[in-house]
Amino acid sequence: MADIDLPHLCRLAQLALDGAEADAARADLERIIDMVDRMQAFDTDGVEPLAHPLGTAARLRPDEVTEQVDRDRFQALAPAVQDGMYLVPRVVE
Amino acid sequence: MQPFTPLAELARGLRDREFSSRELTRSFLDRIRDHSATLNCFITVDEDRALAQADAADQRLAEGSATALTGIPIAHKDVFCTAGQRTTCGSRMLANFQAPYDATAVARLDAAGAVTLGKTNMDEFAMGSSNENSHFGPVANPWDPARVPGGSSGGSAAAVAAGLTPLATGTDTGGSIRQPAAFCGVTGIKPTYGRVSRYGMVAFASSLDQGGVFAASAAEAAVALAVMSGFDPLDSTSADQVDPWLNGLGDSHLAAPAEAPVIGLPRQYFEGLQDGGAALEDARRTLEEAGCRFVDVDLPHTDAAIPAYYIIAGAEASTNLSRYDGVRFGHRCENPRSLEDLYRRSRTEGFGAEVKRRILTGTYALSVGYFDAYYLKAQKLRRLIQNDFLAAFGSVDLILAPTTPGTAFPQGDLTDDPVAMYQQDIFTTPASLAGLPAMSVPCGFADGLPLGLQLIGPHFGERAVLETAALYQQHTDWHTRHPEAYA
């Protein structure tokens, strides 16, 4: 059975799972990792990993200003803003 | 207005002024209203917006500047951003999200004059094979409301199957167009990775996500695909692929292939099928009588596809979904005690169980000590899976396979077993990992429920895929069957 350190994974993923939800998530993850462990049966020695299906390098464009950021329009989506700033709880006391 | 009227007839009726786009749009909006309670295929329907678009289309039709899609109603999977209409992605996280811009695919369809009826229901963040993971409730299969429509584009597939829209967009990361197309008895195409711009498509797994379309036939899907596809400088992975054939499709009928293709049958895809492979065998015979030649091909790494897919898709999802932090947009928890608490509670409240599972799977695969054994291993297997296809396409033009192991399953059957749910994607994930164009076409029934066949082509081989599907549909009438309750 896979060794799942759920509190560690939750810290990395910024999720808070407790009680029954944590138990279910751990059980599911164990089954999922057991399933993906089928990969280990395939010999991949010397195989180059494939990150992009067309194998192409990222395209570059000329270094020119092509759009202006419309701060007001984007900040209209935010849960809390003030004077053009995003508001979050105080970080430094 | 009759539902299920062929697209070409709708376009002709609009051009000849037999009916207006407003009348056509109104008739589909009425059908959506009549069936929304049972099917739940739409998350948002904005009648005023649709009718305003229809009026603009009528204006264009009167001026003689119409395209093949001007005035034709379409529905968009709620993963595509639409300015001025909310884009939820099936998630509580984005339940009130108003995108500040249109997805390129939407903008292109709008520019062609298509009329947006609304936004269709989907598995949250496109993660699922049953449409049971939506914050807005499950979608019912029009052939049997107790069964799932497939996922993640379940709302789009069900809407086309029930005649609530002639066309609907979808996205396919590991089968999310093809599997619901098969379960709902409609035609659906996932183009080559990079063919349709991902700009404005809410990201799930960026190296796999690809937009496509559902329609009643290959010919109709091709008309919409021609408009949606093409290079887009706003998507850094958009393919700079000029294809005069595709762009010139318009409303002309898809021709049969100039030369009947040689089609490969991968034996790995024919084991354990619900109907014992009978529907596929009939399809093979039909295509053979139409001139196609069949040979066996070997895709030996097929069994590695599901594990490799769930590692790669999970890893990319855990990265992509890190943007949902409750700060700039999306759900924010009440009264956060600290920045950390804001992040954690906003994400925990905003995401559903399956999305959390995928994020945790991806986080596991990318974490120190597991990266090589899982993520890198999956990427190597992805190379071997792609190599299998490239080798097969050395001797065949296309590959014929089932889309799914069986018909639509009852709602609730697999919800407690994510691993069993993932196995549903066994025949669709390989083409996704390889970035190949693939489509699902109705090919028969088992116990009164539709079955789909899958045609897979080489990169940018949509022409052979679509033309062969059209050839098959000239010789069969499975794609013209409709669920009784909606006929």
C-alpha cells in the first residue's frame, strides 16, 4: 500500500481536510497510487520524457507592448480591493 | 420548428428567409426551458443575450454577409470564458465568475454569427467521466435519465442528443468529448492538440486540454470546427497549422475520402467489451464494403495510458489550480484569520471532492522523492504511447477502436470508486497523451443505449478522420436516431 502523508500533501496543496473527509481522501489516494503503480511494470530505461505532444519549443514573439493591463476591469472580479490593491488579512503585525 | 433538422437545412432556411434566427433561437430556448428540469444540461441560459445575437444575425442575413453559421444556435461548455455571461466551470470556486474576455473559440464562433444559447453543465474543472462532479448537480442521459451522460462535457453531449441545440462546444483532456458523445449517441471530435486555441478555456491539464465540438454528424461537426480552429497568438501552444481544406469547408458537404483509407485495428482495444465487439465488427464490415481496408496494428503500451494520464493530468491540474487562492477572483471564505487560512479555507470550500483528489494526486507525484518514480515515469510512458501510434501510422491512415468499454452506466454506480471511474477512460486517454485527433461516432445500441466507435488519426489528420466518419454515416443511420422522449 502506498505511503500517503496526507497532512504534508494538504500543506503543499493548501487544502484543509479533517475527519471523515481526510479519511476518505487518504483511502482514495492509496487506491489511486496503487493503480498508477502499474506504470512500474513497463521498462522505460533510456526513454526521453515527453512533455508536449507536438514536441515543439515554446514560441517567442517580438518584445513589444501588445496590450495594456486594465486594472479596474480585472479587479472588478476580486473579492476585496481598495485603492487599486487586493486586500488580504494582515501578514505583518 | 422541428428539432434535429440538419444544419445545412437550417442554414438554407435562414438564407431563404423561411424563418428568422430569432424564431429559430426562440424555438431552441423553449425546448431548453421544457427539458431543463429533467436533463439539467445548462448552467446558464441568457435568453435576452441569445435573442440579441439572433437579431444581429438576422441583420447580417438580410445584408447578405452571412457565413454558414450565421444565425445558427450553439451552446458552450461552461469551461469557455464568455464576456458578460458567467463562466463557472461547474465549480463553486467560480460560481459567480464573470470572465473579462471571450475565449478565442467563442470569439470566432461569435464573429461567424453563431448564436449562444447558454453555457452547459460539466464535471467540475472538466474532471470526471460521468458529469456527477458538477457543483450544479448531475446531468441526465436523454436515453435513460437514470444513467450518466458521460463527462466531462456531459451537458453539451446531452443537449445535442436531446435536440436542445444543433451544436455544442466541448473540451477533451482524456476523453471528455468522445466518451459523452458515445454515451449520448452523438458525434464529437477532439482535434489535434493545438488545433483549437486554449485561450479563454479554463485550464485543467495544459499539455492535454483541447477544444472541440458535438454535432449530429461528422459533416456538421466539421463546419463548426472550421470556424473554431486556427492559429492564435494568444495561446503559446497553438499550432501554426495552415489547412486550406479545413478553412474552406463552409457549409459544403464533407466529401468521402478521395482514396478509401487503410484502417488499423488495435487488438488491445477489443478486449472485454460489453457487447463482445459486435457493434465494432458491424462497423468494420460497413467500412470494408465502402472500400476501406483493415489491418491489425499493435499498440503495446495501451495499458500504461490510464496510470500515465492520471499522473500527468493530476500534476498539471495541481499546478494550474494553484491560481485559485481567494485573492484575485473566485470563491473567498468568510472572515479569514490569516493569509494561510484565507488560501486553505477558500480552496477547501471552493473545490469538490474529485478536484481535491486530482490536486492531491498531482501534488504527490510532484513532491520530493516521488517526482522521478511517478511524474518522470509517466512522461516516459507518454513517449512510448506516442511512439506506438507513430509506428502504426507508418502502415495505416487511421485507427478504428471503441470509444468506451460499454454503454452509459447508472448514476451513482461508480461514485464511490474513483479508480473504477478512471478505467472508463481506457480507450480515450491514449490518443490524448499522444495529442492525436480522434472522434466518436454512433455505431449501434446495446440494451437500448447508444455505443460509439472511435476514429483516431495522425497529428493534423482531421481530414481523414472526418471524411471517413462521413463515409460511415453515409452508409449507416445510427447518427439519425433520437431518444424517444425528445424526438
